[in-house]
Amino acid sequence: MARSPILIAGIAVAALGAWLASGLLREDGSSAPVTAERTEPRAPLVEVVTSQARPVSRHIVAQGDVLAFRRAPARTQTEGRVDEILVSQGERVEMRQPLLRLTLEGRGSRLREARALLEQRQQDYDAAATLLEQGYTTAQRVRELRTQLESAREEVRRLEEEVGDTTVRAPFAGVVDEIGVEAGEYLVANAEVATLIDNSPLRIVVRVNQQNIARVEVGRPARVSYATGAEELGRVCFVSAAADPATRTFRVEIRTPNEGNAIPSGISAEARIPTGETNAHFVSPAILSLGTDGTLGLKTVGEDGAVAFHPVEVVRAQTDGIWVSGLPDEARIVTIGQGFVQAGDEVRVSEADESGFAGAEPASGAGDIPEEVGQSICERRPALPDDPSAEPVAAADPDPAPEGLDPEEGADEGDAPRDGASAPVDSGTVARVQRLLNGLGFQAGPTDGLRGDQTRQAVRAFQDQQGLPATGTLDQATVERVIELAEAAADAGDDT
């Protein structure tokens, strides 16, 4: 009885073994096959499109700030109390236009006194010169009177400049952005009274990294997109010769026209600077892949049916796709299935419709700039205003030395006319012309031989009436015409 479980187990194992062995034998006693027939795997299927490279302009895109062409304060040149403010904020002014006047504070009366003294000195000198010619006085006396005359002239000139300095004028044409004084306020010399801005043209300042700066050249065209939504074409006018040590970027300045001051300064902008052309393919950014080293690229299929990976560079981005370089001029680009194959894999190919790629055209770039946006926009430089009040008062018109007086004594080297220039008009002739112009109704002011603003305006009005160049300068042709008309008027009066 103790052996019965072992016996039963042995019988069960023997029966199981016999049943398993029976399945390995055919009915005819031959052995059954132990393996199934093997099948070869098929190559993966990808979709490709045949793309042809086309020339596309390369760009550097940089963000920057829009600056005014000029921004400067208008300052007083002398001290005084504000008498009158002649402009308002936001008003457009021309160069030399008066902005503000200070009270004269006695300067006007001192100028009148100096002019009266100058007239007296002139008469004394003229009388002495006549006496010298007749032998009734000495050359030494004439020299003394000449020195006194020149001293009186210098005093009149100084006071005229001081009176002129009481008017603050615009340093250039622009817009009055801010006025910082009030009427009645007392100002010291060099006080800032207003800020002027010239926004035509505009300066767009961007920063270009050190890897791309070699591709940027002065004179290249550029397209600027302002934060306001407006776009304008301009030119690169300045490239810094040294990088910013903190950012390793270079300052690049672009100028754009701004007729009518339509675009304000102080806003931000994006500049696109073309740097040449390259052959590129137009693709969807969705088909870009990463290489094993993280390089951005595209997968293509060669003639042998093998996949190849090409690192690419994005040349230009558009709303409907991107232009990339780095591929052969003609390539079969994988558009579907690129994520399931690797470089070197053999694949089956399905040709896709090329209309989405071949029909694309490069977006308009900044390479085609009209001729009117030429180099002149870069050649323009801020000019200093011509200051008529600084014109010398008869300093370049010395009186001719009378007989018996050495012409070299008391004469400056700058008194001689330059080659090709007309002979200077002396102060005596200026006084005569002033008297004749007054007689002709042109209001030339006092006959003091000085070329003040009133005399210049009268001369300019006379020249304009007679068809002469209206310069306001008393040249020999104007003098002769004034004398001719005055004599004709006198003759007409005698006839009546």
C-alpha cells in the first residue's frame, strides 16, 4: 500500500510521454516539420516631392530703435528776462526762425549811442583824410582817427551781436517738441529754452552679432518694419568699427525717408538687410528633422532608393513656408514618413504633388530699392545754421588809405579781395547807398555805413525789384544800379 502513489505517478508520466510522442510522427511514420516557411520584410514606404532650387536673397533680421535724425536743445546766448515766446509745442519751424525773445535791458540804447559815435568818427576820419590830401594835417593824425573809427566799428559790432543774441533762434528746421520756460522768467546764458526734433530722415539703430557683421556693408539696401505697421525702404549708412564689449554686437545705423513726418521717433522697428543671394528650396517647416547630433536638416531619397540626411540653414521664412539651403539643386525631399526612417535606409517611394512647393515664389525682399532712395540719404549731414547776425559789420570793407598814408598800415591781410571776387564796397559807399535807398523808398535805416538787418532787407528788396540776384549783399552791380536810379529820379525831379 505504501508504494501505490509512486506507481500511479509513474504510470501517468509514461502515458503523457507517449501522447506527446504520437504528435511528432505522421500516420506513415515520418517525422512532422518543426519550423514554418520564412518571409522577407518589405521596405518602408515614404512620400517624396521633387524640388528644384531657386535663387533667394539672404537677409539679416535685427530688432532696433527708431531715432530722430537730429534732436537738440535751443539755448540762450546771453542772460535776460523772457519777453515773448514766439512758437508753441508741436509747431514746425524753419532754420533760424525766432523762437523766443529776451528783453533788451538797455542794450538798444547803448547800440544807438555806439552808432552815433561811429558816425561822428567816420566824419572826423573823412575830414582828416581830405585835409591830408590838401596838406593841412599830418598822416599821424589820420592814423589816430582811423584807429578811433575802427574801435567805434568794433563796439557797434559787439553791441549788434549782443542785441541779436537776445533772440533765440531754431538751430535747424524741425518740430518744437518741448518748451521749458515761461514769459517773465529770468534766464542765464546757455539756458535751455526748447527742444527741437528733426524726423526726416529717420535713423534706425540695430545690433548685429559678430558672426554676421562681415556680411553687412555701408550702402546696402534695407527694409524696415515699424511697430506702427508701416514699412519703408532705406539704406545702411553706418557700421560700427568695434563691438560692444558687453554684448559682442555691432551698432548698425539705417536711414529711411520720412516725408511729412508720418512716422514718429522713439518707437521700435525690425530691419531686414539683404546680404546676397543663394540657391534655396521652399519647404514646409513641419518636415524638418533633427540629426543624431541635434542638427536641423531634411531627409531626401537618392536614385539608389536610400535615405540621406542633409543639414540645412533657414534662409528666409514666409507665412506659407520656409526657404532652406544645404540641399542639392535638385532633390527628392521626404515629406511623409521621415520620422520612421534613418539615413542609409532603403525605402519605397511615392511621388507627391509638387504644386505646394514648385509654385511658391520668394516674398518681396529689400533688394529692389527705387533709385530715389539712393546714397544721398547717407551723405546728408546735420548742417550748422548760417548766422546773419554774425556777419562782420564793414570789417571786410576798410576805407581806402588817403594820399600820404601807407596803405599797408592798419590793414588786415583778410581785407584784400580774393582772386575772382568783386572789389569790396567801403563803408562810405554803404552810407551813400543807404541814403539813396531811403530816397527811393526802400527804408535802409540810418546812413551809418553799417550793414545791419534793415540795410540787408532793403538791399534784397531792391535787388528783387530790379531783377538782380536777391542775396541782400551790397555788391558793385547793386551799387551802380542804385546810383543810376537815384540820378534818374533826381533828373526827373529837376525837369518838373
